[in-house]
Amino acid sequence: MNIISLEFAVLSVASIIMFYLLPGRFRVLFLTALSCAFIALMSYPGLIYVSFYAIVNYFLGLRIAESQNRLVPYRVGIIFNLLQLVLLRYSSFAIDPAFKVLGSTLQASLLSEIIIPIGISYFTLQGIGYLINVKMGWEKPERNFMDFFLYIVFYPKFLSGPIERSNHFLPQLKKRGLFDDSKVSLGLRIALFGFFKKIAIANQLAPFVTETYSNLSLADGSSLWLVLILQPVYLYFDFSGYTDIAIGFAKAFGIELLPNFNRPFFSENVTTFWKRFHMSLSLWFNDYIFRQTSFRRRKWGIFASTYAVFVTFTLFGIWHGAGWNFMILGLLQALAINYEFFTRKIRLRLFSLTGDFFRVWAGRTATYLFYAVSLVFFFSPDIESTGLFFSKLFTYDRSILDIIIQKIPFSSIAFIIILFFTEYIQNDGKLMKEKLDLLWSGEGRKQVIIRWLIYAFTLTAILVLGNKAQQFIYTQF
């Protein structure tokens, strides 16, 4: 089922109503059945596989807690999780070439055509995180299999996260909360704006960005510059749109998911950017990879962190996909973060000669441009295409303004400006934010009218512009 569809929205709202009509003891079972049906509509083999995956990790968690030597079942669990991820996602890059060198005609990648690995990168990190928590004693193993199964398959987050922590998600299932109309209405409002981000902005930018990358040999330098500037915005509204839909519907069910975005383009450096963009993923890598790696190399002093950053972001890049492009994407982030760490004192002295306004906006601009450049490795299909993109940047054929008029809908530009201005107020305009919050949350007639006019406009834009069907970018991971 297409998440960006009227059918999905209507069924989700109907499911929320049914959820609260059920007795508390049946709600987890209902959400589990709903999530299984959602996965089965995309792939029956996928549902069978994820059920098997959940069973294995469930019993491994119990075994780790009960065993006198926790390391054995723990290592078995980590190997199982990594091996299935490699087989189903990276075999065409890491395994098939090895078979070819050995003269074998075997193709491990055929397995992923049978078991379509939807959501595998997300639920694998959740499974690994759970086993680490149990092994370290940070969490007791979940003994209710239905709760654990829902942790893996919960449909709002299944395709593209946020990447949940078991010790955050599972305790919520033990609470059979009463219907809270404020929480349900807030959740539906968040989901509505998520649909708006995806349909009214991301889907309108998608044809230009994707068609340019599909025909790089025909693209001119002006088009490539425009793609370079727009692709962070496109990815942000696409992915944060999905996240808002997931968080919103989950909240309506009474489940709080981890936040994933916090106005990332107002970050003044790359280090802060990755604390505010795809937060559930970057924090997962920080807690389970960076901290563990730097602790093991603590005898190296300051270079332990340097090494850990490179390990963390190399794996971070590989998580995004099989290919050298993604590895370089991760390495670029590691280089930038280590550069910021070692030059911090020098940069502070230099910026002390300027005003705060220049320092803040110079940092934000540089961070945005760095991320924009690094995304060429994200969107390009291979290294050759990446090289072609950069080599053609300095060919000039026509005005960028002409391309904007021809290729980019005016409505999407207006919506981008409005939403970024809203984020600017939330980030920098404390007094104005307080006034707008009062205007928005007030119960007076004027405030109610303003809210419903915005809801009506948002819904109208979604329905009018919803003819451009585009897959969420991060569902490929």
C-alpha cells in the first residue's frame, strides 16, 4: 500500500478509532495484526522473514540473560544480525564479486529478490541495539513475544524509522492508557503536516532532481548547480515528511517514537548537523559504535576519538547502501567532524574578530554547502556518475532563473520559504515564537478559525498536488 495515498490515511484513522474501542489487553495484538497486514501487502515473503527474524532475536535475548557466559549467545546474535543484513542488502557488492573471482556462477543477491528486504536496515539496528542492551544489563529481556514482535514490525516506523530503542518503545506497551483526545489530535496534526511536506514540496522537486541524475550526460552546468542547492531541501522534506507521518500516527495510538529532525539546516557546523538530522540513526551510531570504539582505544588519548569518528561514519555510510559512493559519503562526514574538532580553537579566535551574526550565518551556510556537495555521492548511482556531475558543474549554458521558472513549481518554492521561515522563528526568534504559540494554541474564536483555515489549506494542497506519486527516498534503505 502506498503510504502517500488517501486509502492509507483513511485506514490509519479508522484503525485509531478501532484501537481505542478495543479493551486494553487486545490493543497490542490489534497493532501487531495491523502491522503484519501492512507488511504482507508489500511482500508476503518479507512478512515471513521478519517474523523469523523477530523469533530468533527474541530467544537470543532470553538466552543472553539466562546464560552464565553471556558472550556466546550475544556473539551468535550479532553474527546472525550482520550476516542476514549482508546477505539481503550487500551481496551484490560484497559477495557476488567474490564468487565471480572464484569462478563460481552462484549469485547470493538472488536471495534478496525472493525475500524483499523492506525495512531491513532499520529493524536490524533495532535488533542489534536490543541484544547489546540485554548483554550490558541496561535492559531486561522482553518475555512477552507479542510486545517484542510489535517492537520490530510496528507499521508507522517499519519502512524508514525512526530507529526505535527497545528500552524506550517496549515499556510504553505495558501501559494501557485511556483515550486522550489532545494526544490523538496532535498526532493527526503532525501526520497531516508530514503529508504536506512530502506531497506539496518533496514530490514537486523530485522529478527535476531524479531526472537530472538519470540523464547526467545530457545535463548542463546550470541545472547541476540548481540540483546541488536543492537536493538537501528535497531530501529533508521527503524524509522528515515520512518521519512526521510515522510519529504522528504512532502518537495517535498512544506511542511516542523518538524524534528524528530538529531544524538541521540551522546548525552552525557538521558536528551539530548530525545531532539534528536523522537523529535516531546518528544517536544509534554514537551510542553503540562511537562510544564503544573510543572506549576500547582509550589508551590512544585524543586520537581514540579521531579513530572512532572514522569507524563510525564509514559504517554510517555503508549502512546507507552498497557501493563506494556511500563509503565516501561517510568518510567525508568523518573528515569534516575531525577537522572541526582539531581547528575549534583557531576558528573561535578568528570568529572573535567578527560579530555573532556573521559567525552564525557563515557556519550555517558552510554546513549547508558541505552537505549539499556530499549528497552528490548519495544520489549518484556510481563513482563515474559522481565524477561526471562535478566535471560538468563548470559548464554554463543558460540562466538558473530560467530553469527554476521552467522546472520548479512556484508553489513548492513558496512553501519552502514559509516552512523555513517558521523553523527560523522556532530556532532564533524566541519572542516571536512565544507570540505565535499563544496565537496558535489559544481557544478563542480567532485562534480556532486560524487553525482550521491552515488545516483546510494544507489538506487542499495535499489533494490538489497529490498526483505526483514518488517513493520515499529512505525506503530503499
